[in-house]
Amino acid sequence: MTAGRSTTDRGTSGRGASGREGDGRRTLHLAARFPGADSTTVRAGSRTGSPIEFSSFERLARTAERGLFDFLLLADEPRPYEQQGPVPDPDLVGRPESITVLNALAAVTDRLGLAATANAAFCEPFELARRLATLDRLSEGRAAWHVVTSCDAVTGQNFRRGGYLDRADRHTRAAEFVATARELWDSWTPAAPGAPYGVPRPFAHTGRHFAIEGEFTVPRSPQGHPVVIQAGDSEEGRESAASAADVVLGRHTTPEAGRAFYADVKARLARYGRRPGDLKIMPGVTYVLGDTDAEAQERAAGIRRQQVSPRDALLALERVWGRDLSAYDPDGPLPDADPDPAAVTGRGGTADGGPLAVAARWRALSEAKGLSIRDTVVETTARQSFIGTPLTVAEALDTLVRQEAADGFLLVPPPVPGGLDDFVDRVVPLLQERGVFRTEYAGTTLRSHLGLPDPVWKG
């Protein structure tokens, strides 16, 4: 059995929310992420293609749909990242706005879910809810919203409100934003005889962050309204995901950590009247394939060295230290000076215990293994999650789902030619042969792919 395009008529998922086939085996979900400007970035001018030209997005979307993936997620940030003045090379090519790109991809795909990253810290509910609802209508029920917030003061300068929100305010604003968007999507009645698009009704919302009223302009889509995706590593993120998300992303450092995260988040659902199948847990993972496990390991090491240039290594270190480290030798030891926590307001040092804790772990690793700055960054950042032959990787993915460490995976293709093509051609057929991945799309909406219930209309 091989991957291929579905020719089925419109319908609903054949699996239901349990994610199990008839023999009781747990089926898994797959999605792909188009890399943003980070350690997995597809760099302009390389053999991998441009990260800004439509042809690159179209190729990845067509490959994901050929592989029967649930959705394609576009990473996005509303401003090129700045650090100590210069802009890192991957950012210089620019960032197309994700919803615009996905509207174009809706015209060249038939079944693939289309997930847009959009920032709840700077957008307004009516404007963003309308754009997402438009994508959902144009794609006939395939849209999703990856909800993110920002702690970056530089990004805030692009917007009228400026600045950035404290951590607690970011979470409360995002939660109210999602709730408000759903109120807008629910302000249209469902389709009915004599009203094929439903009927708009006035809306009004008054809360801590938003006070709006009016009339929404976009009817409900075949899936009700867009799927909501969010991260959930923190305590606030886990609780928010349990209360409101349809898909939660995470990071698996070990199978044990994955199982603990899975059990914790799923256990929180009951207090919100939700079932375990109402939320899919899909950690973001990378992979490197080879004809042998040894070849895959060698390729993985080479990819990581390409991803972390000497300049990239210093920039990664500066994001933790909050200092200008341009005078340091990337092939030399880590700085003796401690990080400046007050200067670390953005990426790279605010999680995992804070910059001082991260620096302590990096120093311990560097001293234990005799690693340079560049070697330390290679060792500690964005390591490949699955490395081996297609069979090795297929078995590892299946095992984690069977052990309830995940419901599926968000794949970040390595920046080499045909990264996702290799996975679709060599790993997906093995998953299908094991009976743990679909051989055709059973429905046409993203909710049907994910086995999620349709949202209850709150009229």
C-alpha cells in the first residue's frame, strides 16, 4: 500500500475521535511545518529553494497532500528578528504573511489542512477572525489557526500599541482572543433550508482585553470554524490547551517526558467537559533518513553543522546571554561572564528555567565533552528527533503513539532537497503497511482528518 491522493466524496472521518482502526490499533496523525527563520530554515539561494517564492510553498503542500497529511503549518513572525543590531541571514529574505500564502495554496490542494500562524499579541479579533474564516470558506473547511503570542519589544514597534506584554497578560489576552474569535464565528447560524449560508446576527463581547460589537461578515464553513492549534509546554499553555485547543504542539526530549506530558494534558480535559479524543497532541519533530542507520547518523551530523554556521552559533549564544558576543571565537570556549537576564526579553533564554539555568547546563556540557561554542550550540539546539532508516523511523513513530506519548507528529523537513518527499515516499508506505496511517482521506475537512468533533454551535 502506498501514499496517494484521495478521490472520495465529501464525508466525515471514518475513525471517530478514538483514533483507532477496527483491530484496536492506534492510528497516528501527520502534519508538516514550513520552516521559519530558525535552525531549520530553508535558506534562499540554496539547492533547497527559496523560503519566499510561492513554488516552495506549493511543492511542500503538494507533497504533504500526496502523503495524506492532516495539515501544513506555516511558521510566521511579524518582523525580521533583530539581535544586537544585525539581522541574521535567514531573515534577510523576508517573511510572506501566512494567511495570504495559504489562500493561494487552497487553490492548488484539495484535502490538505492549511494552518496559519497568527500572533494574538498584536492582532485584533474581528480582523483576524475574518481572515481565518475567509480561508476556511475558500478551502471548504480546511483552515486552522496556530495561536502564538510575543514577548519581543522590537516586534511591538511595528504596531500601534507597541511594546510587549508580560507573560501573564500574553496568556490571558490569547485566551480571550480565541474565545472572542469563536463568538464571531458562531454569530452566523448554521446552514438551513432557505438559508444555505446561514444568517448573520449581531455580536457583542466585553472583556478585560476586548470590547467589540457589530456584525460578522463571513458565513460558517463546512467544519463550523477553523481548528485551533497552540503550544502547551508551560503550565499556562497546558491548561489553555485543555480548555480550548483542538491540537496542541509540544517538544519530546525523551519518551518518558512525552508520556508524562500526554497523560497530564489529557487528564485536564474532563474538567472542561471534553473527552481525550477532543484534543490531539502532536509534538514537533525533525528526522533524517538513510539507507542504513549509520548513514543517517552521518547525514544528521552534516546537516547540523550546515545549520549552525560560526555566525549562527554566536547569535544563538547571544540569545541566551543577552550580551554582544561578536568578539568571541565560535571555535573557542563559552564566555566566563554570566548572562544578563534583564536583556533577554525575546527568544532563546526565557524558557527552560531562564538564561542563567540554560547557561549553567551549556557550560556543564561544554566542560564535560570539551565542546567549543559552535559545538555546544550544535549539541543543544534543534537536534533531530528521529534518525535512521525508513523502517527505524516508522517503528519509532508508531511506538510513541502506541505508548500514548503522542497522537501524531508535526514534521519539520530537514533543509536538504526532497526532505519531505523522502518521508512520504519511504516512511508513509511503511506506516500504512502497519495499519497505523490512512490510505486515503475519509473526508474533506481538517476536522474529519483529525477525527475531531464538529464545534457545537452556541447560538
